[in-house]
Amino acid sequence: MPASPTKKDSGGARQRKSHGASKGKGKGKKNSTDNTAASLRADIHAAAAALNHDESDDHAQTPTAAGTPTEREKLVAGAAALAVAANREKAALGRELEALKPGRIKRRRWFISGIVIGVAVAVTGILYANPTQSPHINHMHRVLGEFDVASLLPESLMPDDFIRDVSKLLSLDTMGPTATNTATGDFQPALTLVRDEGLRKKHNVVLVPGIISSGLESWSTSDCSRPYFRQRLWGTSTMFKAILLDKECWVKHMMLDKKTGLDPPGIKLRAAKGLDAADYFITGYWIWGKAIENLAVLGYDSSDMTLASYDWRLSYADLERRDQYFSALKGQLEVARSAGGKKTVLVPHSMGSQVIQYFMKWVESPRGGNGGNDWCNKHIEAVVNIAGTPLGVPKTLSSLLSGEQRETVQPLANYLLDHFMNRNELARIFRSWTGLASLLPKGGNAVWGDLSGAPDDPENTGELEKVSYGAQIRFDSDSGVNRISNQTMEEALGLLYRVLDADAQRLLKRDYSYGVFRTQAEMDANKDDHRVWTNPLQNQLPNAPDMTIYCLYGHGATTERAYYYAADDVAVESLHEEFGTPALRIDKRQRAHLGNVDIGIVNGEGDGTVPLLSLGYMCADAWRKPLFNPHGVRIVTREFVHSPSAAFKDIRGGAGASDHINILGNYDVTADILRVVSGNGHMVQDQFSSDIRKYSSRIKIP
């Protein structure tokens, strides 16, 4: 038996009844007004029809006359009067309805307001959680800056100061009254350092971007190329348009010839030139933009600050063979020295550190630039490696092995490639880029560990077990792969070699070496072999005792270190691939019992892209040993803990971010660069905050 209603319930029923009565009265009034409005609309339509009919009749009967002006004026005036009356009735109805139904109107306004604010907050959260979308945040900033959210909502909805606070929150303004001394942007920290330390430009500066940072523009004139002539097919919005609307043509341009490693027939893609070649990837997503604006405060311009962009798809030997890249760089530094008496500071980022490493060996060698043993000492003041990759990146292995990547490309481009291309297409593209193979891990098991463990293995101190990094590729018993055991780094590279087709195998052997030299005799015997010039464990630093190498990098961000793999019931003999989707793939099953595994990726320490071992081992240890640094080049290591600001303040992490890309906007890193280029490098000293020295002590290399 239902419970009896309480007095409160009865009162609510009376209120609902009273409200229903009022609602009924309002409905009757609304029907009456609707009929009036319908009648007015009919009269307006009739007037318009009469006007048109009158014109047509007049034109038909008297071509030289436009009709009787008096009749036309009457019709127009009548139509206008009817429209004004209709608007008055509509406004009156709106006022009555608002008075009769305040609860419903307010609920509707709250609903609409919730959508506006909810969408803005949700989009902001998504952009922060998924950095592939982060370039759009700048567009959001501009849009929100142009809109006054308070003016879009009813005045009675909520206090103006609350709405303005929400608007300010969503606009991502990072420059508060107490943040001016620590914010990167608006020419900081340069303005502060010029004021407090008196910094001024001294050395010429050459910025060297990392992989996929330089824009690539089309110089092809074939049929599908013509719409993109001199437009960037890598970088800028043209790239995204081409991927979405003309994917086949875009792929045709981005792939290199599998036989030669150079341009395919009829295709010509070249690196964009000038500072804007890599200042922004697309509008709003800065790469070198913040560094350039800070250097400008010290007095630099395009006459003494350049960006040495390059086609990062090419192997380094092919960069010189096709584009004479290293010859041009050598000439630039020689002109700076002879014309102005100044040495140059080279500032490479990411893969750019390997480009400069190759350059310093090439320029000395009689098989390269033939500059002699003391060329670097005469022309290079310092090399400031930012997030350098001297020992490679494990995620390069997964990109080439199975066409899977998370940040092998820029986050924005990564999003498009992941959503509009399959693994077969990605693997074909990646394997054609012979430059990408320069980032495969170097040092083998001596650096990266074996099945008994790795130098940087995590400690199992928590509730969840953590997997060793010694097995670079792991296979579960039910992974579908027969007769393949877990693979160390050396074995994983062998597995990759087996998977590649004959042309890719040939080019890989032609251009690179990934081992370790342990004696001076090995160094001497191979010093002019270009394959070892990208491997710091197989060559020595130049004869440049007056030069300094700085290693500036971040740590504290989750970074790919090893992988779980699977396949569809294949044996090792079946892994060689001429065509088709790669047989192997990352096994993305969840392993909730493992604390450092996420969707098949074993995570470790690093800057979000490069593991700590690659970032720091050479700088913290090997380059401080005579075998790898026989001439006493000064080495300085500077570590920066990744400390991003909250998402609502800066979607890129702000002045404290030191992950792989955003470190180019880090306040302290920028300050170090400015001190070096201004001739104050003595102020920049070692700074360690990670366990890199402990890990390095476990690597047994002389």
C-alpha cells in the first residue's frame, strides 16, 4: 500500500497544480499569439507575392514602366508595419513566458551555460592529456581572448566576477604579477639576464633541429605535385590537408627511393630554409621560436644566428651526397671565423646532436671535409646539446620493426598518422627514411643490458612487480610467436635486420654501426669510416681542448624503454617482409600485475622520448674517459627535473617543463644557452639530479 503523502508533498502538489494552471493560461495566450503571428506572416507573404506579381505583370505589359510607385510604396509600408507588429507581439509573449515560467527558463540557461563551460573545460583537459592536440590550445587562447563569456550568458545567471574568473582560467594566461621572473615567453629569461648579468651577444650561433623538426617543401612539378609546389608537405597546415585529402600523393612525396635512399623519380622534397624552417611546426606550436626570441634580446639577428635545417629523412652520408649539407655548414663557420674573428656555438636538439657529432668527424677526415685535426678547435667555441640522443632511442626500433610509434614524429603529426594510416603504410614510410636508422640504440648489451638485467633496472620496492629492461623485446607464452625467445638489444637489432627487405638491409649496413670499441687500436683503424661517425662509442671527440660540450637534458618523464611483442602464429622463418603488414606487433594487452608496463610498453626514466641512459651516459661518464675524449674537451652535464605547470596555466608545461620537445622553452635551459653564446660559459657547471652516475658505474666499458 503506498505511503501517505506528507504535508510537504501536499504543498508540492498544490504548487504543481497552481503552476499547471498558470501554464495553461500561458499556453492559451501563446496559441492566440501564434495565430496572430501566423496571420501576419501570411499577410507579409501575400504582399511580397503581390509585389512580385505586380512587377511581372508590369514588365510583361509595359516593358518601359516599373509599375505604379504609389502602389509599391503602400505594399512595402504595409509589410514593414506587419513585421513591426509581429516583433512586438513576440517580445510581449517572451516577457509573459519568462514571468510565468522562471524555473524552466533558468534551467534552460543553466543547461546552455553548462554546455559552454563544460565543452571548454573538457577540450582543455583533452588537450593536456593528449599532447598530440596541444597546438590547438593557442587557437583556443585567441578565440577565448576575443569572446567575453559573461556577455554570452544571461546577467541573472551567475555573478560577473565568477564568469570572468572562468574566462581567465580557460584563456591559459601564465603571466601573473608574481610569475614575471620565471616565465619563459615574452622574451624571458633574456630580458632579466641582460638587466641583471649584462649579457650581450658574442659568438655566432647555429641552431640544429632534431628529427622531423625541419619543414620539408615540395619542388616537384609532376601531376599530383603541382598543387603543392613550394609548399611544405611536412609542417604547416598544408601537410594536414594533404594527409586528409590527398594521402597517396603525400606518401609518394614523403617516401625515399628504396634502392638509392634518395628522391624517387619525379619527386623533389627539400628542407625549408631560414629561421622559420623550424621556429614553429605549425602556427601556435613552437619549436625553436622561444629560443630565437631570447637570442634576439642579446642582439642576434639573421646575420649571426642561423638555423641549419636539413632533410632528416636522409642518412648523413646522403645529406652530403645530395645536398652538400656538411660542406655548406663548414663554409659558414669558416666565413664567421675569417670575417668576424668569431668562433661559433652550435646548439643542436635531439637528433641534431648526432648530426653535429657526425659533422665533427667528417670535417676532420680526409674522406670528408679534410679540414685537419685542429679544425674544430679553431672554429667551434662550444656544442650545446639539448635533449641529445648520442646512444639512440628504443622507440626507433618499434617504429621500424612494426610501424608503431608514439612520438617518433611530432605529436600533432603522430595523431594524424595514427588515425589515417595503417601499420603497413607507416612501416613502409619509416623504413624508407634512412636517417631514422641513425637513432637505433647503440652500445648493444654493454649499455642496454642482457637477460640477467640492465644498468638502469628499476627497484622492486612497491606492491607491483617491475620488469627488467634487459630484454628489449619480450614474448609471452601465448603471444603467437614460435621458437623466438626474449630478445636483448643486440638480438632485437638482429631481429629487425631479418625483418627488413634486401634493400633496407643493404642501406642499413652501408650507413651505420651500432657496436662498441674498447681499444685505441680499434679507434685508429676505423677513424675514417663514416659508419662510426654517428656512434660515440666507436669514435673519439675531436682534437679541440679549447672547446666545451654541454649536455642539457630533462628527466622525470615516463619514457619507453622496452616492449612486449606478439604475432599471428608465425615462426622466425616467416618474419622476413617484402610486402604487407609487419608480422610482429606490440602486444597491447593489459598487465595489471606489472608496475612499469602499459599497453605492451615497458616504461623507464627519461625525458618522455629518450631514455636516461642515452641522454646522460656519454656526458656523465664515457666522454670523461681518455679512450673517448683523448684531447680533454671540457664536458658539462646539466640535468633538469621535468616540472610542468598545471594544465590550465600552460598546456605545454610552462617554464619548468623539460620533456623532450618542451625543454626548448625551459627557463633555466634557455638561460644556460644565453650564457654560453655570450661568452659566459664558465658560469655553467655540472648539475646532477638523477641516478645517471649510478647507472653509468654499472656499464663496463673502458
